[in-house]
Amino acid sequence: MAGRKYTRSEVVSSVAGKTGMDQQNVRLVIGCLLDDIKAALIENKIIELRGFGTFEVKVRKGREKARNPKTGEPVVVDSHGIAIFRAGKELKQEVWNLVGDDKP
């Protein structure tokens, strides 16, 4: 059910069109936003964007008996952090009824 990709350059063009700002400034602002989110996650902070969702780091436990899916070779996987996103209430409600491949 995955839709078409929406790239950073498409976001920049859309925001520039909606705000009247030039694309270079929009690209800078979006880049700064993403850099700040990344830096906060690296510092193990939780980023909450009300109405949209929450970004945070969770620790995935390591395993002694994992397998490399390509080779089948047994490997040991250490505990490690993963970045997760949890959709906020408003976003969940907006996408709740998206079904089928006929949606844009």
C-alpha cells in the first residue's frame, strides 16, 4: 500500500510555493530542522511535534544467535539504538481511512 515517494526537493518546492520564500532559503530551513532533529536523537532526546508525532531512540537488545540473511552465516548482534517515529493523534486520524492503491 506504500505510495509514491515524496522527496526533499518536492517538499522544498511545495513550501516555497505556499510561503512565497525562495527555494534556497526553504532548503536551508528544512536542512536545519532535520539537522536539529538528528542532533537531538543522537543526544537521546525525544522530539515531540504536537499534532504530527514523536521521534525517539529505542534500544534494541542484542542476540547471540542471529543469522546473516544473505549468507546464512551465524552472527552476534550487539544491543543498539534505533530511531523510531510514532504518529500523533491528529496524523493517525487523517491517515486512518487510506486504503487501496488508488490513493495518490
